[in-house]
Amino acid sequence: MLKLEELATEKINPATRHIDTMTTLEMVSVINQEDVKVATAVGRELPAIAKAIDIITDRLKRGGRLFYAGAGTSGRLGVLDASECPPTFGTKPELVQGLIAGGRDAMFVAKEGAEDSEQLAADNLSAVGLNEKDALVALAASGRTPYSIGALKYARAKGAAAIALVCSPNSPMSKEAILTICPLPGPEVITGSTRLKAGTAQKLVLNMLSTGIMIKLGKVYGNLMVDVQATNQKLAERSKLIVMEATGCSRAEAETALDSTDGSAKLAIFLRLSGLDVQTAKQKLKAADGYVAKALMNCTKASPVHN
């Protein structure tokens, strides 16, 4: 077993040995300099991230779900990413789910002991019915958190795609995963405080995973989030702007199109670009698996070119 000081996430950062005696500007400057290293570290993992997106997308297209599982900061980041998918991409809450050691309360009050149980992860995944159609991304900066290891073991036993997101090389988690994403941003500004650079690296990777998956599921047209749910005034306004941007129509025309599609920006866009009636447009979109560009290419009345 690795000693604490041998872990990549526990090494001393020579640039911040005297951070406690720096001026405030010096302090934030060195933190910023360290943060710059994070994006570069994530960049080295792009092939693995791309492979993970393809693996997960394939599972979701076949009726599976995506689960994130982790403890502490890693767990909270997974829950955050999962919770943002429904409003951003119009997914059902069960499609992408975040599990954190210690349950819902652990999002707000640290329950550090909960991370020490592999069985707890198995119980949590059993409760949500993880199966061979699903995909799991287990997170832990150290790569050795028992809860995350247990999640990977259970996923593999059930035939789910088991993917690890860690910030330490050659970790126990990587031995349990079919694929490991391992950005190495270097020692933390405050030794061992993985909510900093490691947490930022994990957040960047999760951003890429969920965004890439949703693009491949037809949730985006051009770079517009066409499945956005207009659940508040801001998002209702965004829906109008999305329809206007995608079709070149006026605000009044966008409002009319949205009214006729029960607020669906995607259908409103396809309706205006295709010239079809609502029912036929729905059928064409469904036949194209929800991809606006694909539906337009299959439609003789419209061009797939974005406005």
C-alpha cells in the first residue's frame, strides 16, 4: 500500500512552501499560476476522455444510464454535473445520476467516514438498479478511496461500463476500471487539499464528458442547447433567442413557433427550417433520433446549413 507522502495528491508544492508569509496579491498570483497547469494536465487526457464519451454514449443510446460515484469533493462534483443535465439538455433526471458517499446530506456536511466503505457503494448502486446497460464514472483524486473502488467493482460485476477519473497514476481504481482518465495537475497549493487543482481538473473532465455525450445524443444543434427546458423566465428567454439564432426569425416568429410546439426550442427550430406541420416535424425528428441537422438532411424542403 502506498504511503500518504507517496501519493501524487499529497506531495509538497515547492512554489507554495511560504504561502503563509506572502502578501495577498502574491498569494493569489501563485494560486493562479498553479491553476494554469490544470487545463494542460487535462489536455493530455483528451484521447481517454473522447473514448469515455463514445463508450457512455453507446450505453445511453441502448437505453442505459450514466452514474457518477465518489466521496467528498469528487462526489459533490459528480452530483453537480448530473443535476445540471436536465435543465441544460432536457434529459430525464434518471438518465444521469450522481451518488455521493454518505448520501444527500453529505453534499452539505462532510461525512468523511462514509468514503471508507466499498460495500456502501455496492449498496447504493444496487438501490438504483445498476445493470449491464449502464455506465459508471467513479471519481477520487487519490485513486484509492474505498467507496469509489467498491463502485467500480460492483459495476464490473454487473456488466456496466466502469470508468475511473483520478488524479494519481497507477492507482487501485485504475486496476478496477476498463478505462482510466488521469489528469496530473501536480501538487496542491495547500498540501493534500484536492478540492483545489485536482477538483478543478475533475470538473473540467466532467464538463467535457456530459457535454460531449449530450452533443452525440442530439441535444445540441450547431452550438445551441436546443433541448433546454424553459423552467424559469431566464430559460424561457434563452429558448426564444436560440430559435431566433438558429432560424434567423424575429422574436414574434420565435414566440409563435414555441407556442405551437409547447415550448420545445428544438421542434420550433425544425418546424421553421423544414416548413413542415407540427405533427410531421415531430415524426421526422423522431426518425432522426432527435438530431436536428440529420432531420434536415433527410428533409427535401430544407437545407441543413445553420443560420
